Amino acid sequence: MDEFPHERQVNEARRQAGAVRPTLAVTTGEPAGIGPEISIRAAWAMRREANCVLLGDAAFLALTASLIDPSIKLAALSVQALRNGGLPHFGPERIAVIDVPLAAHVIPGTLNAENGRAVLATLDLAVEGVKTGWFDAIVTAPLQKSTINDAGVAFSGHTEYLAEKTATPKVVMMLAGVPGEGQPPLRVALATTHLPLKDVSAAVTREGLAQVLDIIDRDLKTKFGIAAPRILVTGLNPHAGENGYLGREEIDTIAPAIEAAQARGIGCSGPYPADTLFQPRYLKDADCVLAMYHDQGLPVLKYATFGRGVNITLGLPLTRTSVDHGTALDLAGQGLGLADCGSMEAAISSALHMVRAQRAAIH
């Protein structure tokens, strides 16, 4: 989808005014996890490339930053001040923080449902900020689904929540990373996301696959700058159904959806057996692999890129990236300095790349 109309106007004005660094909203995630630490570390490490604006409890983030490195400088702003006067564009010597106060004291490693709604409020503010034009993109630190649900709000994940907040009928979850130095990026998108395995077959439909392939093709073009995306599609069953002996989903659903997408001009092929598809000789000619379900594609990607991978939501009218891991409550409970912010830096870098690709497409 295109940018929100007001976002496009404000972003164009910002470009004309010479604001070189894209402005990214960084939601700091579950406060008892490693989200606050990796958000601060990554934002500070990349401050000359990106104007990362942290969304979270300003006092807690200031304390965390001082314990990480006293040289880290934060500048706090209330939500009301932001709405009244807009976002100041600080230089790289400071990181802006939009204060979203927590309801309860944070004990690292220990969840507290009283803070669940504040975590959700950072996502709401990030979406508002993109719509208003304060932010070019959103980067999210990991949150704890159970904390938000325990706070009385039904919540299944970032992907589904952002789709609802932006009134987007269909989104696609994609993870990406670089397996090793000098190797091409590996991107894996999912036809279905957080479903029990017993429900996957019924959820894989021709209409659904058509929507997913359209979204992948469009976003690889508009958000990644890939002129003619090449998409490899897995089968659902072992050996891609073995010509119907191990299931007919490939014959009745997946292959027809691929043929229909090809007729629409989409560069996709398959269905391929998932157990042999993830080899360099096949992946070297692919921009993305579409897997049928969560644990079919993501274990391979996470094995190859974990700690450097990025979670990207396709199909939204905004750019959103995230880390490839969870809240790591056990590490947070042991103190600062143990968490690796590599995936958060990769998420920021990916958001920057996508913002710049979209800017280039406009001009």
C-alpha cells in the first residue's frame, strides 16, 4: 500500500528541508525484558544514520541508559508536547524519547500485567506518528503477549495488531537476514502465521495465496527496490505431496494459485519440497521464499541468521521491522550487558533501506 496521505506530504517537506536521516519510531517493548536495553544500544550505535525516537517510559529508559553508558544522552518529550508542537529533529548527539509512562515499577525478568497497557500504548503512538508524519517507519522491540492479555486486552501479536490499527485486511509476515558475509539476503514469507498445525491446511486457499503473492510482489518492488521479484513457493506436504500420494493441497490449491499469479505477471514458481528448497543453488536465484506455515520456513532462516535477522510486516500502509527474537526475560533478570543488540541494529538498518527505497521510487 501507499504511504498515508498526510505522511507523504510531511515526509516530502522533511526531505526538501534537508532532514537527511530518516526518523524511526522505536517501541521499546516489554520493560522487564531486553527490549529497552537493545533499543537504547542500537539507537545510540546508529544515531548518525537514523534519528531513532524511543517510545517508552522516559524515566526508566534514562536510568537504563545511564547504567549502560553514562555518555548516552536522551531528551524526553511528553506525548502532549509532541501533539502540540511536533517532533524536534535532534542531531546525533541526543536520542529523543517520547514518554509513555508505565503503571508499575519494573523488575527485570519479572512480568507485571499492570504495565501491559502502556506497552500497547507505544504501538498506538507509533502508528499515530506515521499517520501524522512524525515518523518514517516503525521498529519494534519484542513484547510479551501474555502481559497484554493479562492486562485485559486480547492480543495475538504485533503483526495482527498493526493490521487492525491500520485497517489493513491482509498482511504478510516475512523474516529476512544475511546467512554470512558475501551471501545474498535470505527472505522467508509465510502464507499462514500463528495457527495450530491442525488448522493450516484449511487456511491455505487459492484466494489467500493470491493475496499473499500480490503483497510480496508489490512490497518487494516498492519497499525493497527490487524491479522484478523472484518468489519460490513451497508445498505444504512432505515432498510437495508426492504427486498426490502425500496430500492433494499442492495439486488442488497451491499450483493453481501459482499459475494464476504468473498470469498476473508475478515471477513465482513451485510448489517445491520444503526439505530440499533451502539450498544455495536454488536460493541464489530467489528474492523470497513463500512457506506455507510458521515452522516450515522460519527454523531454516533462524538457524542461518539468528541474532542478525529481521521480522518485517508486508502489506501495511507503513514500514515496520522488528527483531527475530523474544523478550529474553532470563537474560534481563541477570542484569545489563548480556543481551546482543545485533538483530535490533539489523531491524533499524532494514527500516532505513526500505524508507530510502520508497523515497527513491517517488523521485
